[in-house]
Amino acid sequence: MDDLITCEKCKREWDGNAQCPCGLYEYELDNMDEIQKIVLNLQSYLFINNKKIDTEIYNHILNNIIKIYNYSS
């Protein structure tokens, strides 16, 4: 197995073939509370691993992540 890259910010590990998704939301992080930051990290992780998860389970998890995010906004 190839060496994995660890993100300095969120500690997520991945193959390094793309930017860590936590950096995609960097401009927003200063204005968010901790729950919103956690939700964005979960959402990013889910997007990265969507091919490994059954579609019905993926949609269920994503819908609940969105509900949590909207509730915390």
C-alpha cells in the first residue's frame, strides 16, 4: 500500500492525490462554531469515501449531516 498523507489541520489521512477537503472551506472556518466545523469535516470525509458506501446509507448519512449543519447555523 502506498504511503498516506496526513492533513496538518484535520488529521485526515488520504492518498495525497488531491487537496484535503477541509481546505476547501478554509475561508468560512473563522466564522463557524465547532459543530459546524465538525459537520463540514464529516461531509468532506463522506464525499471522499462515497464509492465505498452503499447509496442508501450514503444518502441517509448525508441528509442527517445537512440537518445538523442547518440546525447549528
